[in-house]
Amino acid sequence: MSIKESIRRILREETLLKTNIKDMISKHGFYITSKMLGGVDIMNSILNIKGSQEEMIFIVKAIMEHDVEVLGNVCNYQIVPTMYSFKLYVEIPKYYPNHSDDYYPNKQKTFEARDYISDLIKKFGNEKVRGYNIYVQVGNC
């Protein structure tokens, strides 16, 4: 086997591995995938994420669909691309439904949700997700 053929085979295997890991993340989320691979650092080194807008949106979408379960109910979320990054709009249920949205415990839950989601993005995004804004509000769910 020539050197060129060896290099092509290695590149195909690396591409297949990255594709398989991205599929696992899409189906199971970052937490479960990182546990299967032995940690977040190993997973991120295999994926070699550079921080493009598409990669950032992929990371946040997987986190919102699979890894935010601990937070409780997320009524809805929307990722809106901006020039170089994105904005994330999240709706959560009212903690105290008989009170207004700006009632302190309801407002506190929005801050907790924002911080929790931001921590997940930092942890699983390997500091490649940057320049984003998260807006959490109380929804009607």
C-alpha cells in the first residue's frame, strides 16, 4: 500500500468516526456521548470543532434537545443566527402560576435557567461557542 492510499484510508476513518460521534450526539446528547467516549475532552478532541456558526448551532441544539432535561420543562426554544454567532430564546413554565411573570421567584427561575444553559454550553462547547446571548422568559405552558 502506498503512502497516499494509507493517508486516504486514515482520513476516511477519521471522517467516519466524526460522523458517528455527531450522530450519537444528535440522538443522545453531549452528556451520554461524552460518558461513552470517556469524557468531554476526548469527545471534543475527536470532533475537532473550530467554532463555526453551524457547529455552534449544532452544539446548542443538541444541548437543548437532550441535556437540559435536568432543568425541568422547557416549553420552547429558538436559535436565531446572527452575523457571526446566534441568539437563544428559551421559554420555561411559571414557577408560581398564580403570580405575574416578574414575580421574584418566577424571575429567579429565569435567571437560574439562563445560567444553567450557559454552563452547559461552556462545558460541552469546549469554549468554541462564543458571542451568543441567551434570553429566558416565562412562557404559557
